[in-house]
Amino acid sequence: MTPWMWRRLAQTALEEDVGFGDLTTDATVPPGQTGSLALVAREPLVVAGLPVVPAVYEALDPAVRVDLLVADGTRLGRGDVLARVRGPARALLTGERVTLNVLQWLSGIATATRAVVDAVAEWDVDVLDTRKTRPGWRAFEKYAVRVGGGKNHRFGLDHAVLIKDNHIAAAGGVAEAIRRARRAAGPTVFVEVEVDNLEQLEEALTAGPDGVLLDNMDPATLQEAVRRAQGRVWTEASGGIRPESVRDVARTGVNAISLGWLTHSAPAVDIGADWEAP
């Protein structure tokens, strides 16, 4: 993630939240007042999104001093301080909500990802995200997955070929869809195909994709699919996998597990901003 990406996020968020001015802060806080805010973890979490803090306050007032006390990826306990911001009180308070929104959401993704990565640590399996992200937030949400110890699936439709059920239906079959993709995409593009059952898997293997997405299979079927595909293609399990079932999926021997809920449903964590007198 580059600094300008965080600056752009901060600018967009401030334009939305502040509009023509912070009526409450301007009415209650005199222009010359200074102070300090401590950003504090209210629960155990893995922090992600800290670069947004200086980006927000640089946009509001260059006189604000930002001290980041930890790095993204750090595990924190309840009461641990992530950062302190000091300077003009109006700027501190105006930027508080935008800063917390980003930190709470991205840290929630990182925390959820780390829990899954820890749960499957005894197996050689990658934990992946998906394209189920909020418009405009994809790079940040996928960054948070990496911070939590996961890895990124394709960033967009132009990153790799993933043939799904409707592509198969439109092409007239699994093997035909793979053959068309191979001809069109060229030798350097990764070609993966989604299969729902062992019959589709056998058809796919005859056409030679680079990977197969084993979709919504129960553990027994998934284990048999991995046995058939092992050494021939890269395998990914997806669909209906929850925290309580992820270990059962990992022990089947798949190369990767992709989880859409890491980005679309991970709960935000509780991070607060505590006022400190100068």
C-alpha cells in the first residue's frame, strides 16, 4: 500500500464526513486550544490501517503530531494504545470519527483473518480472501487480510481466469470453457475452474487447468477431490466454510481455503479515542 492511497482514502472520507465544516467542534472548542487523543484498543485485536492516522491529520492540519506506537499486524490487548495525536484540538476532534472508522473496520478484518490462520496453522494451507469487497475499499480490505496473515486471491477480473458455473453453462461444459480460456488468455495467465462435484472435477482434469476451486463440498467429498487432483493441479476449497468448520477443510489437504466473509462480514473491532489534557 502506497502513502498516496491512504491520502486519497483520507481525503474522500473527510469530504464525506466534514462537508463544509464541523459545526459541533467549531461551536464548542476555541481556535487556539490544544490537546491530545490516545487511540486505544477496547478488546484484543490485530491492528490494521494505522497509515490512515497521519493521512487524516495531515489533511486537516499539518500542526498535528502523530505518534504511531505499534505497527500494523501487532496483536494488542484490551487497553493497549495504538497511537497518540497531539496538537490543535479542533483538528483532533474533527478527524476522530474518520480515523476510527478505518481502524475499526480494517483491524476487524485482520483480527478475523489471524484467527483462521492460527486455527489451520498445523496444515500447509493458505487462507485467501475473495472479490467480495466494498466498492472503493478492495485494496485496503485485501491489505488487512495480508496484515492478518492471509494471502490475496485475484484482485480483479483482469488478474486471473476463474471459470465459474455460469461461464461453464454459457460455454457448454467444463472442458470446453477451459479450452476457450486457454486459447484466449495465453500461457502466462493462471486458469482456474470451479467444480461442484467429482464428475465435473474429472472433466476439468482432462482439460488441464492450473487450479480447481472445489465449491461447497462436504469434507469427505473434498478429501476425495484433493486425492484425485493432487500433483496435477492446485486446489482451493470455497463456499459455506465457517470458523467452526475451517479445520475440517484444512485437514483434507487442499492448497488453499478462500473465505468471502473475511471482507464482507468480519465484525469491526472496538477501538476508542480518549481525550487527554495537554
